[in-house]
Amino acid sequence: MTSNPSGYARVLSAALLAGGILGAAGCGTNGFSPDALIENPGAEAFLDRIEANCGKLSVGNQPLNWLLSTSNNDVVFVDVTSKFYLGQIPAAEYASNINAFYPTGTNQPALDCIFRQRAGASNQ
């Protein structure tokens, strides 16, 4: 059996990148944040607004309504977005985390919509 060093390097690089992003998103030594959907009705309403008003826009290659669905195993989007709503991370850091974890270069329309939902939440 022959090995593929460049394949191993890609896997190692991806693992290190994911670990760094999860750490930056607050998923490092303390694990994921508490379930904001259960512990904070405001965060749940914020995520509902994102789904209703931005759901067809995409982050990475996935529409927001799919990233927010319970049939999806991707917890990063909900975790980081909840932290943004709760004020645990500023908008610039939120955008940086999303763009690093979902690096397609096409996330800005979805981010702009999410920011509008957050601005609307502070007025309610």
C-alpha cells in the first residue's frame, strides 16, 4: 500500500483549521455554549427570524433554513449565531468565524440579512 503525503497534509490542514475555528467560536476547552434555544427565548426568536427572512440565502453551500433545521448535524452555525445574538461575540468576529468555517466567498448576502435581523431584535 502506498501512502499519499499530500492527502495526509490536506486532512491534517483541514483538521487544524476546524479545530482553530471551533476554538475561536468558543467550542474549545469549554465545549459548546449552553443550548440558547432552551435557555434564551430571545435567541430562539432571533434564529426563527433568520429562518423566516433569510432562509433561502446561503452560507457556504447550504441555505440558512437547512443550517437551522433539526435534520442537520451542523451545530457550528447555530452555536456561533446564538453567541452573536447574545452579544458574546461582535459582528466582525461573527462574520470572520462564519467565513472561515464556510469559505465560499459568497456569504455576504446572508450575513447582511442576519445583521439586519439582529438590528431589528434590538428595537423590539
